[in-house]
Amino acid sequence: MQEHAPHTPPQMTKEQQQARLDSIKKTWEQRRQISRQLGKIKTKIGVYSGKGGVGKTTVSVNLAVYLAHKGYTVGLLDADIDCPNVTKVMGIVNRPEYVEGRLNPAESYGVKVISMSFFQEKEDEAIIWRGPMVHNAINQFIQMTNWGDLDFLLVDLPPGTSDAPLTVMQVLSLDGFVMVTTPQKLAALDARRSINMVRKMNVDVLGIVENFSGEVFGSGAGEALAKDLELPYLGALELRAAYRDDSMPSVLAVSDIMDEYDAIWDRLKPVMSAVNKLPEQRDAAPEATPAPKEPTA
Ligand SMILES: Nc1ncnc2c1ncn2[C@@H]1O[C@H](COP(=O)(O)OP(=O)(O)OP(=O)(O)O)[C@@H](O)[C@H]1O
Ligand SMILES: [Mg+2]
């Protein structure tokens, strides 16, 4: 039987082999560029839930604004490529600057923002991406953005367990996730499913936040879920009419909401500190995201 070099499919012409090699090199160059881009970001946190509409975007935006308010340098990546709405919530009307093939994020309330909606022609236009397109779009998006030095990058993920959130998780090498759930039992089931997925991807779950907490939907399911899954419970965010006012991020507008984020941060900080993921612990380790090694051909 004829022997082949390892991983080389049989009956490849020289040209095919060269094309394959070129494609591998291109992928690695892309990855190296991404890690160079992300290398100056100390801590990357994904905000995620299995179910749609539970408040991921609201939590991402308010947590980003809260951390900026605390004095950190913060970026927010709206990675919900199907339905990006961070810019609307942040009141951003200008598009980011596009300079020599690089995107400089827009800035609002001290947070640098990049969103797929910047590439939409019209606000109500549906963005339809399929398999490989999702992968390419997310890769390009991440590769082109000039974040500069950041303490935190928060990533608002699309819901569910489809290609899009998986790609974001793979490409970004996140430091951990904040999971958002609601007091309803069904949402907790979805949250459990997505937490299992995150755990399979070997990313830390930093804790669970219960949103829409209060008289209408009840409270306690988030804490019970955290206990059950042996994860930190970070706190509750009450259902409030104040969120309907979109003139400014609610955490800055309502002192009770600021208190809720203070409580979440008080719990999140020691969790992150225990795994050496606070930005201040990373000053001594600038290579937070080491560049991948090139494969040997
Ligand atoms: N604690 C709250 N009280 C009242 N309204 C809230 C609260 N949290 C979020 N909302 C509102 O609920 C709606 C859905 O929230 P949001 O867009 O943040 O959810 P999402 O999980 O990002 O949704 P999707 O899965 O579609 O991305 C928004 O209109 C938001 O203003
Ligand atoms: Mg959202």
C-alpha cells in the first residue's frame, strides 16, 4: 500500500497541495492578526443566555457603562450579527471611522462600541448570514477593529447554540461568561443548556444574573440555578419601567439600578480575582492572548 505524508489526503496534485498549504497559512495569518488585535485587551467577558429576549443586550450595555464609570477602559462588541441593537441602546448615531482598512470604534458614555449594525444599510433590514458567512463575518469584524488598550471587552452574544455564538466563542478566546436568566422556569432550563455548552467549550462561567426579577415574574430562579450548578450567583436586576427611557443607559439614570450593578460587581470582582482575570492582575502579563504558533508544513 502506498504511504502518504500525515494529514495529506491521497491523490492530491502538487497544485492542490500548494493551495491547501496556502489556505492553512492564510487561516493562521488571520488568527495571528486577531490575537495581535486582541492582545491589548486584558479581560474579555461574554454576556450570554440560551433564550432570546432575557436582557443580554441590556446587561452588556449597562455593565460596560458601569465599568467605564468605575474608571476602567471598556469596549463593547455587539456580536449579535442577526439582530444587532447595541448602538440603538447606546444612542450611537455616527458610524465608526474606517481608516486604511481598519475600524476605529464609535464611543458613547466612555465605552468603545463596534456593532454589526454599522454595516447595515437600513435599520430595519434583516441580516441573513449562513454557515461559512457567519464565520467569515465574525472573523473579519474582529480582525478589522482597532480596540487599542482595553481593560475590559464585553461581548453581547446572540442567543442560542447555533453557529454564530459558537464562532464568537471560538474566535475570541473569552475569559469568562456572565449568564443572564429570568425568574421563569423555562428560561432556567434554557440557561442550564447553554451553561453546559459553555462548559464544553472550556470557558469559565463567572456567574449568573437574574433579570426581570420582582413581583411580576417572581424571583429566586437564578439563585436556585446557580446553587444547583455550583456557580456564583451575581445578583438580581428588577423589572422596571425605567428601562423604557432610552435617552441614557439606565444604570446612569436610576440610582437603584446603579445599586444593583454595585452589588453584581461586588460579587463578580472576587470571582474574577480568584482566577486571575481582573485587569489589574494582568498588568504584569501583557501577553494575555498569546499568538498561536504557525503549523509546520
Ligand atoms: N430589568 C428590566 N426591566 C424592564 N425591561 C427590561 C429589563 N431588562 C431588559 N428589558 C427590556 O426587555 C427587552 C429585551 O431586552 P434585551 O434586548 O436586552 O434582551 P436580549 O436578551 O438582548 O434579546 P435578544 O435575545 O433578542 O438579543 C428590551 O426592550 C429591554 O429594554
Ligand atoms: Mg440582544
